[in-house]
Amino acid sequence: MAGSPYASSLGRLKADGISFLTKESFAPFLSATSVDEIAKQLALTPYAFELDQARAAYSGLPLIEAAVNRTLVRRNRHAFDATPFAGRLVIAAYLKRWDIENIGAILASKAQSRPLTLSDTELVSSRDIPAGLIAGTLSLDDLRNLVGQPTIDAVITDLVRFGYGGPLLPLLEEFRRTRDIFPFLHALRVQYYAGLLEAARFFQGDEGIVRQLVRSEIDVDNVLVLLKGKDSDLPLEDVQVRWIEGGSIPAHEATDLYAARSVPELVDRLSPHYPTLSEGNAAYSEAHSLAHYDVHLQRERAAAELRRLSSYPMSLGGIFAYLLIAELERSDLRRVTYGVLYGIPSERLGRMLTNPRFA
């Protein structure tokens, strides 16, 4: 494999991989007593540069959000630049997930008449907290133009030229009646996954690796839909419209699963797919919260995917492993920061981490 075009990619990403946080370097965040203390601890890590760059505009929680977002953007761009030409199509399709996140934030702000602004590096919410990432295919100017549109109708019409508006236009009439943006968000996710699976239809030996990664993410999304629906006692048809095709759990099996009489019974029925998910039944019965199930699904999926992806380093597997670790690190840093902000005990926060490197 010495002649593999991915050998150079692996070397470049390994060199940057030393900037990822370890279990030991993450520990001080869990024991922090304030957001400012987290920022001080973060300044002792490779996030120091982005913190320094953001201090002129932010402080406190927005400062951490800006630094964490900018670091993920840098890592995503580094991974794309390191990818050989033949693999860039699928990496670009994967990074469109941040377009979907940004579009969702814009649509939500318009629907709720909340102000949303755009700085040079990220969307900023009405509380001046960074809310998005300039890491997809939409450029800064594209997002600036979308933020400037006066209504949801105008935003969706403008999205047509970027390939995102087509699935949304037929839903406008329903939105005018219900003011519910969920159908927009669901349509965007369906389009995203379909496009990503299609982009993975190449024949260099990598397609199975990528498609399994995508299917596992769809499965987690769908299982959470089932759990949330059963917890809220929603009718089956309301769950079915939220289902995303393309995972390894077919829709007809979901119908049988959803016939369970309670959340714990549904979890037991899911045991062929997720044998250890039932460990959350006791926590659910005590607190009536799905949080433990969510964290468990995300962590177990991440551990399995990282093991699998890392076993194919001279391929897209090594690049996707790098991207997944970067996303998990961002997610856990934000989770701990907000947890400290709201006074969640450190022991409980430790159980909420999804990055297997921190477990």
C-alpha cells in the first residue's frame, strides 16, 4: 500500500491528530465550576489560538462557542485539502451536513422572528452565541445573503440555486398553515443522506466503508425518532413521516417495533440491533428522560465506527475517522460547557460524553 494516494493524507492528518484532546486533557473541563474556568483550561490546549483570535469579539460562553466552532471548521478544511482528488466528491457531500445545520438555524430564526446575524466566521444567535459553521459548500457570502432575506419564502426561493430549495418549495403551503418548520428540516436531512449515499457509489474499495458510516448515523436518528415518539405517545403515522430511508433498519420493521407498549419494551425489542441499550431502562424509569439512551446510542456508534474506520487507514476510512473524532470533540466540549453553565454535577457530565476517547 506504499503507493496508495491516501498515504500522504494519512501522514498529514496524523500530524494534526496530536491536537485532539485526550482523556487526561479533557478532565479539567469536567471539574470546572464556571464557564470562565473552562475557557482558562481551554487556553492550555491547542484551542488557544482560536480563543485568542475570538477574544476581541466574544467573552464567556460565546468565546468558547466561537473557538470550538472555528477549530472544527479548520479541521474539516484540513481533511478536505488532504483528501486525494478521487475522494473529494464524497468528503464534500459529507461536509454538507454543516450547510443543513446553518439552513436550519436560519429557517428557525425566520419562523420565530428572532434576529440572526453573521460575523466573518459563524452564524450568531440572538444571544450573540455562535450558532453555525462555515464548513459546508455554502460560502460566507451565500450565508450572509440568506440571513438577509426577509421571510422564509424568500430564503427557500434563494436556496433553489444551491440545490437545497427544490424539496422545500412544495412544503411552503403547509408551513403557512402550521408555522411548523420540522417538515423543512426533515426534507433537508432526507436529501442530505440520499446525496451522501449516492456520492459513495464509486468503486475504489472505499464505498462500503462510507456507506456503513452513513447507515449507522441514519439508524441512530431513526431509533431516537422511535423512542421520542413512544415517550410522547405519538401515533404511528406521526413517527413514520419522520423516518429516514437508507439505514439498516427497514421501515416495515419500525412498524413492528413501535407496537411496543412502553419505551422500555421498545428498547427490549431493539436488542437485536443495540444489545446494551437496555442499560438505560433504569435511568428512564427513574427520571423519565431519554438522555441516557441518546448518549448511549451516540457513544456506541462512535466507538464501533472509529474501530472500523481506523482499520482502513489507507482509504477514505482514515479521513472519516479524523472527521468523526473532530465532531465528537466539538459535541462534548459544548455539552460540558452548557452542563457547567446549568450546574450539572461533574459525575453526571462524565456519563454524558459521547467521545469514546474520553470514556
